[in-house]
Amino acid sequence: MFSELKRLVEQMSKDRGIEKEIIIEALEAAMLNAARKKMGPNVEIESHYNEEAGEIEVFQFKTVEEKVTDPDMQISTAEARDMDEEVEPGDSLGMKVDTSTFGRIAVQTAKQIIIQRVKDAERDNIYEEYKDRKMQLVNGFVQRFEGGSIIVNLGRSEGVIPVSEQIFREVYKRGERIRSFICDVKRISKGPQIILSRTHPAFLKALFEVEVPEISEGLIEIVSIAREPGKRAKIAVKSRDKDIDPVGACVGMRGSRVQSVVQELRGEKIDIVPFSDDPAKYVYAALSPAKVDRVLIDEENRCMEVIVPDDQLSLAIGRNGQNVRLAVKLTGWKIDVKSESSSAQQEEDSRTDLMVLPDMSEAIAEGLLKEGITSLALIAAVDVETLMAVPGVSREQAEGWMQAATLMIEEAGAAGE
């Protein structure tokens, strides 16, 4: 079993990427187990790898005694001195055991122990290798399919792309190359489980880092990503070098860089927009390709009302609301998109509502609308100082409007009942 053992240890270490010491420990443990099956559990034995001899040696230790009462644990002084003239009673004498007598079952058990120990070492190596590669791209080949999951051959290990991490409608065949993203590495009883993804927003970021050197060099930063995998994505970028156009660098000459990413994602549309510290400019860009006329900002509620030309409304909202939905994810602002005509009608309706208040002039109503006070409910809810901030409004007028607005709302409520 152990002929040319030294060569086999070195070859196994090289092929499987396992340290020789781990393989040797497995061999020693396996031979020790085989020895115990042959000689019993109570005997005192040790196993050691003899590199020069190229074998695993097993030694049984017995205590030297004048009178032997337990032959498994003791040896007579006379018999011991035949092996070592200098031994004295009470000494422990080690004797080499003939391993060829262990038998077929013991040897088979030893082989199983070696195989298991080597597998455990391989699993530990794979876990240690991949746990530090989270959030990185990885290339592999589709090996098989299990319950909807794609099992990917990564070389010395396997990764799994669960259904939840697959792009809808993407279809792969066995043996096909697949690029994915390591989003997690778990240690489970069967060994390390490498969770891969093609839907993770950071997968898109990693692809751009490969295609755009300025990103990997830190000259351009991807600030935010919003993605509906397989359909459309938006990324916001900014430059740390005033001489570099971040959008142009990501698009590339004639769109070459962004097209490489699009091809990898099998046609997913990608909008690249410039990041801005100005929320209004940022939302303008995020709603691209739609044109925006103006925005009304409610910073307290982090909300914007965006007014677009009538012919841009469907473009701004997007198919099934996709464009505005991605813009909301990208910017972190709530966005309410309205057409110019509907906004004008709403403004006219608001002006009409305000004009029912006593002593209300068109100029003051216009001033209230500019301050975002667009309804009787808001007149009743705000404080006097807010109304007095509008030019031409006195405290007496403000208090009168608040009382009148409250009364009108109550009357309308009673009529509704």
C-alpha cells in the first residue's frame, strides 16, 4: 500500500494543492486506526512517517517488567534485553509492528480515512481561498442544473447560482462559459458553498471596473447603481479628476466600453448619468433620456415634483413606470412626474381654491403657490409666520385665512357626511 509513498505524497500535494504535512498526518492517522483494529483499543501504539524509508511505521510500546501480568502492555526484562541491552524494569520499550499483518479490512478502513482527511483538507483550502474573494468576478463553465440552480465549474471547486440570482429569461447550456459574481461563501457540512450571482448590482459595477480602467484606478467613482436585471439599469458616476469626463469614459469610443458590458448582460440597457451634489440636477440626469422643465423640491420629505413637457411624459415615466422607478432607486428621492399641461391645470385649480378666501388677490395667491401653499388644507395647517412670509400678507389677513380655511374644510366634511 505504501510503496513509493514519498513520491505519492509529493504528487498528491502538488495535484490537490494540499500541504504535505496534512497528507502525512492523514496517513499516520489511517495506519494508527488500522493498527488498533488489528491489535485492540487498549494497546499503546504510535505511528510515524519515515521519509527516508518512504513508509508509515507503527510502534507498540510496552513497559519492561520482571514479571509480566498483561502481555499486551508489558514485556519481560529478559525479552526486552534481547532487543536493547540497556533497558531496565519500568522503562517503556517501543517495538516496530509488521503492518503487512493488518488485513484487508483494516487497510480498506485506512484508505477511507485518508480519502476523507484529504477531502476535508481540500474543502478547507477552497473555503480559505474563496472567502477572501467575495464581491469579485469569476469565470466558469455550466456543469449541471439542480432544482433550477446552475452549478458552475470554477476549476478546483463548484459555485451555485440560485434561481433568485439568475437573470430572468437567460438560458444556458451545459459546458457554456458563464461569468458571475461571488456574493457569499458559506461553510456547510458538505463543504464550502460558493454563492454566485448575475443579478447583484455590484456585478454590474465589477463589469465596469474591468472595462473602464479609470474606475479601477480610482479616477472615476460609481456612486450609485439601480438595476432591474435583464431589462434596464442606471449608474451614476463622478470624476475625481476635473479633466476626465466620467460619462464619456464609461461609454468609451463609439460606445465600445458600455457595449461590452451590455453584451455580457445579454442586452440589458444601461443609462450612465453624471452624479451631482445638487439634488435637482441629479434627478434631471437620472430621468434621462427624458427632458425635464423644472422641479419642486420638498427637502423635509425628500420628495420632488418633476414637471416635463407633455411629449416627454411617457419617456420620463418609462414602460410600466420603469424609468422613474430606477431614478428613484438611483437618487434616493421620491419623484412625482407630471406633464406641463396637468401641472398647469393643477396650478389653476389651486389658484381657484385660494381665491375663495376673503380679501385674496391674484398676486398674493401667486406668491402662496410659489411657496408651495396650494390648498385650503395647507392654509389651515401652516403657522401664521409662514403665510406672512409671502409679500403683502399681514398677520390679520393670515389669521383670517386660517380661520376661514378651517371653517370651509369642516363645512365640506359635514356636507360629505
